[in-house]
Amino acid sequence: MNHLLELESLVIGYKKQIYPEINATVNKGEVIALIGPNGIGKSTLLKSICGIQKFRKGSVLVMNKKLSEYREGELASVTAYLPSQSPRTKHLSLFDMVSTGCYRRSDWLGRISNREKQLVVSTLSKVGLSELSHRDSSQLSDGEFQRAAIARSLVQESSLILMDEPTAFLDIENKIIVSRLLKEISSEGKSIIFSTHDLQHASKICSKFWIMGYQGFIEGTPEVLKEKRAFEKIFKDSSIIFDDRLFTFV
Amino acid sequence: MNLKKGNNIFKYLAVISFLLLFSLLDLSLGSVSIPLREIIASLTGGEAPDYVKAIIIEKRVPELITALLAGIALSVCGLQMQTLFRNPLADPYVLGISSGSGLGVSLLIMGYSSFGLSLSGTLLTNLGVAAAAWIGAAGVTIVILLVAQRLRENVTLLVFGIMLGSALSAVITLLQYLSSSSSLKSYVMWTMGSLTGLDNNELWIMATLILSGIVISVLNIKDLNIMLMGDNYAKSLGINLVNVRKRILISATLLAGAVTAFCGPIGFIGIAVPHISRMIFKNSDHKVLMPATALTGATTMVFADTLSQLPGQLLTLPVNTVSALIGVPVIILIIFKNRNI
């Protein structure tokens, strides 16, 4: 079967720290929640998939093509990356911030065509920020700024979006808004991998979990993983118990 | 705050008006005050006393062009450095370019006397000093480029640049300690900066170097806008940060190196002007901000030169003194307002 993303015996990490071998796949329209303790390598994995960071062994295939076979910049038309924290720039309008997602289709000076401008306008409307288009992006609330960052990754028009803790600094209301947005994006055929520490919230929107634990890497649907008692193997501390009913740790 | 783009043209025109006003004042003020009518006559080939024409054409116009070029070069260079390092206090000299130039010039002026030798006069011309400064700046840039290729983070490069600058300054201090008092005075005069005394050939060389630097800077605009969003995001868009860094460093050397070579290390313009432009234009998009910074830089430098002429017949103030008086309040304002890039 042709997968959008395939990780084969992938080993990520730095010289002294090696993480477990990863074998996993992502298909079109799937939403993957990547969970695991701090420092296990969730961000490193996301960066390795979109080519920002080198990995140690194995291979990453995006649309059946190895990362090394992509020309410089070509991968950006297939994968989009949303960092856990984007710096805020004063005096940069929301429209201009989101337009940077069209980087690869802009001219030598970074100007975008009317078609791209329309795309930015419709995407801002999709994330519910069309009225703030001319607002200074540095003055947006955390929730608005995160939706703007999602809009920026959407206008990149890539098939796979990688998000590093997209709901980490958000209140409940904004978490729900972002969750709905992720569902909507996936229903349009885009695939999403997002890292999170919020299992409850993730279980409501993801089709699969990727668990990075100290005992290895496991992938599966929330139900299957629950049956396998996979969540209980995430942490070193055995006193942390996974509550099936609440779908969270207690 | 709403950032609508409609009034940018009005702002550009306002800055250009100030530039014209200060340019005329700059041409008018000096040891001899020249009225506007005679300035225009001298420039257009009309009726004016010969000595006035000589002062305007041979002294003040070259000085004005030098100020325009220096202002544009230092400001555009400072803007790129602030974006590259996402640091509001970065300036054209943050990577040690001026210290490199300083070492080149100090070796030329003081190196010989430090070792008890005398230097022939031919090397101590403007062009000789400029060449020494240029070689020093280029040497530093080559070292920085080699290091930049191996570093992942821009902030590490920033720290390396500051350390390299400090090390070179230490060598310069040693040379100052060992040199004769006349050589030391020549060197100190160079560090004070000067926009005067360039002949046509020197102006052409300076203009060519600066124009090349500006062309590269304009080609950097697209990537500079993305770099505002952070290194990881830029990399995810397929931007080769090492190449972008190299292009910025090469343009910085051409711009700041040319100014330092011909005018000495003029401070504060490169750090303050990008902030003044951001305050006026309220736009961080480099497509708007870079031309705005170039215009504001030219205006500020000409204004500084005009102020340096104010004592009239008594003396002309060193340009670094005046640029500091303009730049320091802006820098203090940045610190108080904790202004982000």
C-alpha cells in the first residue's frame, strides 16, 4: 500500500542519546497524536520527518520517496511544520505573517500572486481570523496566534502537517477551537501529526496514537492501545496509573 | 494596532522631504555659510562667485554624497544584522568587522612605529588607509564565514563574532600602547570618523562597493522576512540557512567594510536607524522596511553631518560624536520599550 509517510527502522537523536527504533505509517487524512514524556524525542522526530534535523539510522519516506532524494526546498511542498513556539514580530500584519507560508510560490522579492492572496484570505476565514487580517500579529492572543500559525501551515498547501504541541499554551476554549480545526483540516484530506501531553483532548480528534516511551515505540488506535495497556508503559514511574475511563493519567 | 499599507507612500515622501531639506542645509552650513540661491546656482551652472562654486562642487557635494552612501550602507547593514540575529541591539559591527578594519588601519598607522620603524608617506593616503581597513574587514569576514558554515545556531555565531571583535580590539590596544604619540593621534582621529576629504576616485570605489552590497541585500529580502519567524520555520520552508547567512555576511562586509574603510568606524547609525524606520513605518516587512531604512539612514547621516557643521568657523565636530548623540537616545528608548524585532 502506498502511504503518505513511512518510517522504516528510524533511529533519531543526538550522539550520546539514542531513542528506540521507530516503524510507523501515515495515510491520507489521518490525524496522529504523538505522545511521550518530556525529552523522549517527540520534537526531534517531527523535525526529522520534515528534514530540519538529521536522523541517525533508518529511512523516512514521504510519498514513497526518501528524504535524501528530495531537492532543496522540494520537501516543503509536501510537509509543513509548525514549531512549538514561533517568535512574534512587531509591526508584521497577520496577513503578511500567514503569507510567508506561500514562500515557495512567491517571486524573488517574496511577493505573492492574486491567487495566493485569495488563498490567504480564505484560510484566515477558515481559522476564524479574517477580521484581524491587518492586525499587528504580535498583538494577537495566544489562541489567535496559534490559529494564525496553523493558517500559515495551511497556505503552504502541503499534504502532511507536523505540529509541535499546538495546544500547549491554550485555554480550554482555544483548545477546542484548534481541535475542531484539526478535524476539519483532516476531513479535507490532509494528514496531521501533532505532539501533545493532553491524552483526553488528543483521543477525541486523533485516528491513531504514536507512543514514544522508554520501552519503545508503539502505534495504534486509542482503543487498541488501551487494550494493550500501552499507555501504562510510557513513564518510568510505575506509580503513575492510566485511567481507562477518564483517558488520562492519575 | 491596524497595519494598513496605504500611507507608506506618504511616509516615504515625508522622509525624502526631510532628506532634501537636510541636504540643502548640509550644503549651506560650514566654515563659510552659503545662501540657497548660490547653492542652486553652483549646482546648475548659474551665476555664483568662483570660490562658492569651488566650495560646493569640490568639497560639500562630495561630503554630502559620502554621507548619503554611509547612511544607506550602515542602516541597511544594521537592519540585516538585527533580523539575522533577531536582536534589537545588533549593529553592522557586531561580528567584528570594524575591529578587523581597525586592526588593518592600526597595523598600517601604528604597526611600524611600534617596532621602531618609520613608514613612507605614500601608504598613509586615504586610499592606503582604506585598503588596510578593507583588508582587515575582509579577513574578519572570511573567518566568520568559515565558522558560520559549521554552526547550527545564529546566536553562537553572534557570540563568536563578539569574542573575535574583543580579541582584535585587544591587539589594537597593544599596538596603541607601543606606538608613538603621533601615530596614536592619527589612529584616534581615524576612529572618530570623517565624511570629508574623499576624491572622485575614492567616492566611485566606495559607491561601487556599497551598490554591490545593496544589490545583495535586496536579494536577501525574501529570506529575511522568513527569518523573522525563527530558524526552524525557515528551515522547514526549505531555506538553506547557511547560504542565507553567507549572503548576509558578504553584503554586510561590502556595506560596513566600505564605510569603515573610507570614513572610519561610524557608530550608532547602523543600530538606531532600523528602529527609527520601524517607528515611522510601523512595518517589519523588509520589502517596505529596507527601502525605508535606506532613506532614513541617508537622512539621519546627512542630519548628523549638518549638526557637525553647526559650530561654523570654529571647528567641525567628529561625526561619531554627533551620531552617538542621535543614536544613544534611540537605543535607550529600545531598552525601555523592550522593542522586539
